[in-house]
Amino acid sequence: MMKSMLIFPPGWDPRGPYLSLPVLKAYLQQNNQEVLIRDENVEFYDFFFSEQFFKRMSRETSTLKKSIYFNSTLHIQEAKYVIRSKDSKSWQRKFAWNVLSNLNYLAGKVYKGFEIDFNSMHFKYSHDSTSEIMRALSDRAANPLIEYFEKDCSTIEEIKNQEIEYIGFSVTGNTQLIPTLTMCKAIKELCPSVKHIQLGGNFITRISSLIGNLHPFWNYIDSMLLYDGEENLSSFLQQLENNKDYSNIPNLYYLDDHRNLKRNEIVESKTINSLPPDFDGFDFSKYFTDNLWIPIYTSRACVNKCTFCTIPNASGGKFRHMPAKKVVENMEVVKEKYGISHFSFVDETFLVPKMKQIAKLLIDNEQKDISWYCETRFSKLLTADTTQILRKGGCSNIQFGLESYNQRVLDLMDKNIDIAWIEPNIINCFEAGISVHLFFMTGFPTETLEEAKNTYHFANEMILKSKKDYGLPYSTKGFGTFGLEVGAGVYEKPEVFNIEF
């Protein structure tokens, strides 16, 4: 049987596992296809924050930076232990995060332009420019991952020792692109057993139309598999093992024997993988958290197509979901297998009726130790009675896509939300003991300064009310500026939003 490995690359949040590979692994193994999965993201962060790595920082000559270096490296292991320990005190955690912040700062001084935190990874070179990405793959002074993959990466060693033949990468964000291609280059150079490297994931689907026949990425990869991967990846691995033709595999872009790019037919998925995810191969002890939340889902795709969002066009297929009973069964399987009872629902939109069904089942099953949080939309269905049921059924936090607190802007975004629902939904959560997180943005095309201020002040008011009036200190907000991306509704119809290219 062909030896295969799926990798989640560096450049993502190391505080918890990403769901794509465990979902693929469960499906493939049901079809008698063995596959190893590795979270190289958390593996890199774990090595990055190590005395071994920061010995390389000693080349920095500044007296001040020398002081920061010696004081911080003395406490690296202690800081990691504190962050991962349930017994650490708040002052210890502050000290630990300060140590890691100092090390991040030092890394940016030694590797010019390199910035790393617990949300993303950035380099001197832009991940939005092909020419700059290619320069990043050979610039050792700016890209610490080159030396890491050559000398320190246990996954590379495993690929060599196990003689892995197929490698698949799941790339979900643009900050993973340079790390992914850096690793692909290392595999091509160091791992002679590997005969095929494939890129997949939401971000690869979004940029696939930009990667033509002569694109330099093809020097390091052999194919791209777009949209949902389970069924098509299973078919592809069968063909690869038997050295057969790829032409009938939907959603596959690949180079033929003459290195001509072939783009197979795009076929929308109509099924949903309802198997419990299989996390075997992920080292849960390495995540930078004292309370691991396991990702899980109830649906694929999204019921809405907001004009700023690229995800619906990269998800593949129409909105589809599994029965609430099956979702709860999967939660119980994961809890029993891994001893973890905290879950994060990663649906693009977790619909209120399904939230309510799952909460009721957890109540009926007396799963009192299971807790969960989710993302959802404001809805007239999120009543006071409903939020009380959700809280009793384990819901501790709801993340809302607020985006704007102005009806005109919400309508331009195609949010299909009545502004009159927003504050009552939030208050209903507070009264039930559920904290909230409010996502919003500024700079959406045609938004005025007053409209942006209105959203910002509203979000601040709700967060203050959560803490002051309801004793819920964990309500938060997160916002950024609008960015125009290929595949979003704004990009497809710029004239509607007064945008000129």
C-alpha cells in the first residue's frame, strides 16, 4: 500500500488543531486508505519557542537585545509550561506571554522582516506577490523555515525514514503560503521517496485560477485539489498508487507527462462527511493553551453569500448539514477517545435551529461536562428562551459576524440581517450567561466615517455592558479593515460599490 501523509503547514494559530486533516483521515481510513496526519504548524511553533532555536539569536550584538535574549531564553521552557498548565496563576501567565513576545521581537531582528505571533506569520516578502514568494524560498537571512526544514523538522525526517510517497498540504490562509512552498522545496530536495506533492484547502481553491501553466509554483508541486477533498482525494490516491490516469477526477488541476496544465471539471459536492474526526497523529500536548477546544462541524458551505466574503465561492457545493443526533454522537465519540469535552463549532454559519437541537440533545443525554462555542448570524430566532436552552446545553460563547451597525452597509454586504435583531440577540445571550465576540470591519466600500464610528462605539458599548451589567468578563470584539479579494462579490461586481480598477 502506498504511504501517504497529510500536512497542515505553519502560519496559523497554534492554540488549537485545525479540522481539515482529521476529517480527511476519518474518510480515507473508512475506505481502507491509511494516511498519516501531521500538524506542522504547532510543531514549528513548539520548536521556534525552544532554547535550541534561540541559540541562533545570539548573533544579535545590541547590549539591550543581548539582555532580552539571555533573560528570555532562560525562561522558554517555563513559559511554555505555564501557558499549557491549568494550574498557573494570572501573573505567571502574563510573565510567560511576555517571554514569548520578547522572543518574537528578537526573531524579527535576526531574520529581517520576519514577524510571528499567535495569529499569523509574515516575512520580508509579500505573500501576495509570486516573485516575492519565490525570493523568500531561498533567502536564509529572512526565512527561518529554510534551515528548520533542512535540519530540525521531525516531519521531514519521518517522511525520509518512512519513505512516504504522497504528501498533501491543507492550506487555509495566505500566511501559510510561503511556509508551505518552503516545505515543498525542502521535500523535493531531501525526500527522494516522495513522488507527488499536492496542495489543497480553501485558500488554494481561491487562488487556483491565478496559477497558470508556467507558474513557478509548479517547480515544487505536482497538483492542486480544489473544494471539498474527501471523495476526490480518495479517488486520486487510488489512481496514483496504480499509476493510472487522473483525467476523470473532478476538481483536480495537474501537470501531465509533458508538463502541460490540465484543469479537470469542477463538480459541486452534494454529500457531507458525517464521520467523527480522527485526530490521531496530532500531539495535543504541544498546543499553546491550558484548555484545548476540539473543532467540529454540523454543515458544509454557507447559507449566505456576503459580498465581502470569499469563502462561499471556495467551499464547493450548496449548503448541506448532518442531523443533530449524529453531531452529538460525534462529540461523544471524540470526548470518549481523547478525554476532551470542549468543542468549537467551525460551521461557516451555525444556524440557530440546529444550535437549539444540539443543546437539547446534550441536556437529554446528561452531558453536563460538555461545553461549546460557535459562530452564527444575528437572527429573529435567537430569543430569550432559546439562549436559556443553549446555555443549559453547554453553550458558553457565541461569535457574531456584526460587520457593521448600519442598515445601509449591512444591505450592501448582503448580510440579510435586520439591525433591529442585533442588540436584543446580544442582550439575550448576556441574560443567559453566554459571552459574545463581535467581528466587524471598517472601510467597506462607500462606508462613511460616521457609519464606521457608529459600529465601533456600539461594539464597545456591548462589551462594557457584558462586564459591568452582567458580570461576563469574557466578551470581546475583533475588527479589521476591509480587504478586496479575488472571488468576493465586491471583486466580481466592483461597479456596484463605486470601485474602479
